[in-house]
Amino acid sequence: MKNELILKSLIVGMLLISLPILFLNKDKLVKNVFSEEKKTINTVNSIINNNADKELITNKNYNQFIYLAFQNENKKNSYFIDTKTGEVKDFEFFIKEDKKEAFQKKIKELLDLKYPKFIAEKLKESQNKTYLLENDLIINYENDLMLPIEENLFLTVNYQEIQECIEYNFYASDSKREEGYNYKKDKKTIAFTFDDGPSGNYTNELVEILKENKAHATFFMVGNRMETGASVMQNVLKNGNEIGSHSYAHKNMARQKINDIIEGEEKTKETYRRITNQEMIYTRPPYGNINKEIKESLDTIFINWNVDTEDWLHRNKDHIVNHILENAKDGDIILMHDCYETTVEAVREVLPLLYARGFQVVSVSELASLKDKTLEKHSLYRSITAD
């Protein structure tokens, strides 16, 4: 009964398309029209039967085409049936020949906007995708990647952005657009932190790797290294990361006079302010050493860690990667240093693996925000979890 109703509605739509043609040249075309309709009905009926285990989610007529879409759990199929020939067309059939390159360029831009590089590059070459027409164009990708990523892979394409590339005007309503990658509160979240910089090329490499993986980090920098590393600092900030103080000269605060500590922090903050025109809000004491007097005397938020990769000791990429994968859990703050090549290579390898395991990697401020946690001055945090 359900299939019959679908067929009837499609036949009515097809007749409405055909009527103007019939009246223009009734005697000559009527036989051909109904012959074509029969082919189309047979095609539609076959598609419906082949998708009997799925829910019909869309049933529309567009000009000379019928569009059907089916869904079964997370699996979706779509079909474009030419009412003139009864043939099933792929959506790419509607892309103008001289606009195919422009269309693919737009899709690649959106993939780079939304996904980490290791996913985006594979999706650009993927042949397993389904086009769904709603108020926008949805492109669903089959998850045929090598990593066990469980999320649905798709793009939301603003139809107006690609209208000039398409032969037919499918929509007149407003379309959405792909907003890119957004951190989510319901995902496991950890903060990456790097001490002892800025370290020139290593820091810049880390920034690029983070960018490629839609990740951010907090870099705790030493005050007396900031002047020579000013351009590196600007690069860190412009790519969505943040910078905190790691003291002025990397001395153990617990062994210093409080006035010397305060003076050093003020010099670090002033240098940072002069270079970035921003205020520094975090401090990580060298070696993690701190006492009550220091906490009460410095007007800052103290950030330590609860996962130490000991990258300074082992200088081994595999050790760093394995330590993070074996120990990281939601709300953790991971300690590394941006002055070792092995750390750079470890971060390059571990970020895709963390993404595949459902983690998002962020800065300390982003971690606090995602956990709805307000960090207070004169307090020390080793991890940040929701209350």
C-alpha cells in the first residue's frame, strides 16, 4: 500500500510535467510520453523494492527529474530519475561541464574547513558518496578510511554557493552553509601544553600540525626568550592557540625570594603585552613547583598537568605517543615541550589517533569553557573536568 501511494504521487507529478507537452502536439507525442512514463514508473518501482528495508525520507519532482532518498539508521541512498528516459542519474550529471572544476574546488575548500587534513585529503579522493537534497546539498561520505572513525562524515553545502555550477535550480529557499569544525561539549576533551618555548622552527611546526588536525594548545613560554621569538609568538596566537608564562628565566620558584618571583612575572607579562597587545592570564611554574605564598602573591591562574609525557627525558617519539594514548582521559592536561624534534614527530602521529578515538585536543581556556568551568586566580589546576 505504501509503495502504491508513492507511485501514485509520482505519476501525478509526472503528468503535470507532461501536460504542457501533450497540448502542444497531442497526436504526435502522447504515445511517447506514456511510454516514457512507463519506463520511469518501472524504475521507481524497482528502486522502492530494492530499498524496502529503508525509510523513504524524500520524494520530490524537480523539473524533468524525480528525486528519492532513503535512510536506514546512518545509511542513506538517493536517486535522481530522468522522467524522459527512466534512467537513474548521479547528482554529478547536473553539474555543468565547464563548472566541474569550480564545483570540486568548493567541495575541497569545505572539506579542509571542516575536517583534519588526514581525513579531508582522503575524502577528496573518495568515490563513495551520496548526494542528498534538502534545504541545502548534503554530501554523505562512506567511512572507508584506514582509521576506525565512528562519526558520520558529511558536508553541508550552501546551495546558493554552487548554483552557477548546476544545470537546474532545485531550490528557492534559504540554504545552510558548512560552518567548519566546532569543538563539542559531549566529546572527550584534553588540553595539550608545551613548555620552554618559543623555540623557533619546532614551535612553528607544532602550530602547523595542530592547525592541520583542527587542534589547539597552550604554550607556556619563558619571558627572557620572548623578544627573540616574537614572530613565533604571533604565529602561535593567530592560529587559535594561547600563551602562558613559564617564568622569566626558568628558575625554580620554590627556591626564589617572593619579590624576585613577582618582579620576574611582571617583566614576562610586560614583554608579552608589548609584543601581542594582550594580557597574559596563565602561569606554569618551572618544574611544577609552587607553594602557598607564591599562589597568594601572584595575580594569575596556575596551570600544571596530570599527564607527563617526559619527552625531555626519553626523546623518543613512540614513547610519547604510547604514553598519551595509554593515559589520556577526558579533562586531562598533557605536558610536553616545544624544543625537541621527537616531540614534534610524536604530536604529528598522535593527533590523528586521538581524533579516531573520539578525542578533541584544545587549549587550556577552551578546555575550561567546554567543561563550563571558571578558573580562578591564585588557584592551581592539574586537570579540568565538569562539576
